[in-house]
Amino acid sequence: MKRIFMNFMDDESGAVSVDWVVLAASMVAFGLAITAIIQTGAINGVINMFASVDAAL
């Protein structure tokens, strides 16, 4: 039993998978954050544009 446990502890084949999962999750989170920032700015720009058009009419 001790030998099986030591083999398990020395095996690093799953560690790379965990690294990729963490990297992918952080990229998705970063993308969502950037999208939220851009969306807020775009909505404010459209609101300002409509206000300018209404003022011109």
C-alpha cells in the first residue's frame, strides 16, 4: 500500500492538466471582465449619441 501511495505522489501527469484548466478559466474570466467594461462604455456612448440627436431635432 505504501508503494502505491508513493507512486501516486510521484506521478505528475495530471498536474499539467490542472495548469491548463486554471489558465483557461482565467482567460475566460479576463474576457468576461473586458466585455463588461467595453459594454458599459458602448452603452454610454449610444445614450450620449441619442441625446445629441434629440437635442438637434
